[in-house]
Amino acid sequence: MRKVNAVHAGSMLIAEPFMLDPYFRRSVILLCEHEEESSLGFIINKQLDIKVSDLIQDMPDFDQFVYYGGPVQTDTLHYIHNVGELLEDSVAIAPGLFWGGSFEKLRFLIDKQLILPDNIRFYVGYSGWTEGQLEDELQYGSWITESGDANYVFRFKPDQVWQSVLEQKGSVYSVIAQVPESLTLN
């Protein structure tokens, strides 16, 4: 039986390089909730070609693209930010990473430019697992785990996150990071 690192809210799940699932291929997921009955997170490296102010009616003009959070409830909008102390009802996930909070207050803070595009990421849908499902996927080797890091959410270009996380993990993961997306390029 394969040894699996424990995951928790604040962990990142990095898709193994040969994952074929189109939703999760080369994805990095930030887990925001990990309970016995279920787990929930957001894919942090799949930017969409739509801005949040184009998606939400009455949203102040905000130059921020929306990200694809996962295949579950794609009619919902979620957000991860680094201003937890400003946005009441947000949940601390990891150092410098907060989830959700008052949407009305969020709009006010954006309007007053107290929250800037570098402070927040918006996600359409989420990634979710039922009881035991994530543990089975970890046991099978679908995911590589790492501690959550705000820099991967807010500072890295989305198309560089998967490779960068693996390179920073070091050892054999640095080699995995070099596997080409298409094996025909190998």
C-alpha cells in the first residue's frame, strides 16, 4: 500500500503529469476545506478569458480575470484573497490565504480600491470530493501534495504554476516538472 501524505485545508494538490482527466490535467488545486465527509478546493492555474466585472452585474470595474475552479457547480462564484483582516466572514486557509467573506463588503472594498487585482482571485465552480474519494485518489497516486503558498495563487503566471510548484518541491519532482505536456514532443 502506498504511503500518502496527510492533506488538510491549505494543502495544494498537484496533478501527476500523466493525468488524462481534461478538468484536472496539469492542475494545481488549493484545498479550502477537508473534512471526513467531503473536501473542496479551487484549481488555481486555469485562467478563463473573462473578467469578473463582465460576469457579475453591478460589480465595480475591476481588471481581474476569472479562473476555472473546477467542474462542480460552475454557476457559482468563489474567491480567494490575501486581505482576510479587511473582509469579514472570510476563512483563513493558510498564511496569506483566505476564502470567501462578505460579498457586499467585497464590492465596497473594490470600489474604494482597498482591494486590488493582486489581492484576489475569482473562481467559477469548484473541485469537490465525497467521503473517501480524495484519499482514494491520493492512494492511487493521482495527486502530489504540497503546503499551500500564497505566491502560487497571487504572484505566478497561471501557466507556470504547475511546473514551478514541482520544481520548488525538489528531488524527483524537479524531473517530473520537465515532462512535456505532449509525450509526442519527447
